[in-house]
Amino acid sequence: MSRGGQEKEQNGPERRCIATGELHDPALMIRFVVGPEGQAVPDVRNKLPGRGIWVSADKDALQKAIKTKAFSRSAKEQVSVPDGLFEQTEKLLARRLVDLISLARKAGQAVTGYEKVKSLLENERATLLVQASDGSERGKSKLHSPPGKDVFIGCLTSQELGLAFGRESVIHGALTAGGLSRQIKAEGIRLKGVRGHSGGKKSRPKGKDDA
């Protein structure tokens, strides 16, 4: 168990969202703590000491928590909400997902490039399909997600996905079964929720399917 009993808190029962009052799996929520200056601090890795304040990984829920006094009510003390807390939280979630995909790549559990991804999918070795939100819709539509629920991640931009694979930009990626796939799936769900149901998708002129 980690210091302060954090492991117990992470693996415990469902948590109640301070914005909606709904109960959810903590793996699909965002944990906040009260910082030393009395401010709300996002703890996307669930490692910071202190009592957790939980918000659903949902754009509307997070915006509601920020705009109201939900943090103060939950903490039973005055909690300040820094300017740009939403953007900071979104950035940390994206960085977390990028870092995990990068670890999977280094462990040989992730590939990029249209042909490599296509081969992995056709051989039924892929557990997750990852495509850039700003990639060509025509190019992306040629690849189909593996069977199952929540097996597609489309909330990272081509530049963000490029960071995960050590390139300038990437459109297509896929993950095989491995110790990181479950975490990556959960992080993809969290980021998609915060960026909105569209996953931050933007149209892009027809071009190369991958970098």
C-alpha cells in the first residue's frame, strides 16, 4: 500500500461525482485534491496525498464543478479554483494517455503505420485501434476497430499521437494485448469524456493516411 492509504482509495468502491452526485468507477473519474495554497489540484495519476475529490470524466460535469462551489462543498472548506483548471486537467489527461501509449510502444505492444495496423487488425492481434482526431476521415474509415466495447481511441490529435510514437505526427496506431492495454483503454475513455463526445475531432483535407 502506498503512503497515506492511496492504493485502498484507488481500488475501493465507486466514487460520487461532486458535480452530478452520480456514482462511478473511480478508474473512469478524475481525482482532485486540495493543494497547499487551498486550490483544487488535478491528480490524474491518483498519487497525490490528501482526501480525494472526485469528478466524472465528462466535459459538462467538470465544467459544472469548476463553475459552482462543488469543490468547497466536498472538502468542507474554502477551495479556490485556478484559472484554466479545465484546460490544465485536459492537458494532464492527454499527457497521461500519450505516456502510456509510448510505454506500450517501447514494450513492443503498440505499432503505427497504416499497413502495420491493418495487418494487426486482420490477424486479430489488435485489442485497441487508435486514430488521430484530425486525420483524414476517408483514410481512417478503411480500418475497422477490433470486436468489443471501448476498443477505439480517437481523442488524440496527430501531433499528440506522434509524441507517443516518437514521430512528428501519426494518424493510425494499434495495441496488442498486454499489461498496459487496460490502462490505456481507461485513459482513452477519460480523455474522450473531457474533450466531448466528438473526441475533439476536426475535419482535415485529404492527404497522407500516416506520417
